[in-house]
Amino acid sequence: MISCCVLTFNRTQRDSLPIEVIGTYDPIPAPRTKEQIERGEKPVKDIRLDFHRSKYWIGVGAQPSETVARLFKKAGILPPQWPGPNKGPRVPKREQVEGIKALNENK
């Protein structure tokens, strides 16, 4: 099963025509030969991405899905700390809140 990495508007139907196909992903690795098994090589999944177009669309504000963001992180297109589309504002830790309250009380 090969999946296409496509660009669509967020308000269109899932099965509508994409704006652009920027890559493909085959999650099932190709069978290894005996020589590869003897050398201890790991199976390789086939990922094909158009780096230039992917970077362009991220640069103009396209939001990747969580799966595509994970692939982009592994490929080096996105930084490892990329927040993702559904991440809200970060909630401060209790120690940080208590420290801020203590500072405000001292003023």
C-alpha cells in the first residue's frame, strides 16, 4: 500500500483532487536478500519527497498532518521540536506558576 503525500485545502473533502502531490510513502519495507541479512542490514522503507516543494509549502503556511510532520522531521525538512497543527499553547508547570506568584507577592 503506497500512500501519497499531497497538499489539499483544509475545507475540502478528503477524497477531492489535491493541489499538488509532493511525495510518496511505502510503509512496507522491500524484502532483504540473504547478503543483506548476513550483513545485519535493516529493512528500508521507500519514502520519496520533493524537498524544494515541501519546504516551499511549509514556508507559506501549510500545516502538515501528524504523520507527514513525523516524516518531514525524519527527512530534516522540519525541526525536531515542530509543534504540530493541533498543539495549543503550552501550559506552564506548577513550579513556574508558583515562582511567578512569589515574585508578584514580593513587589
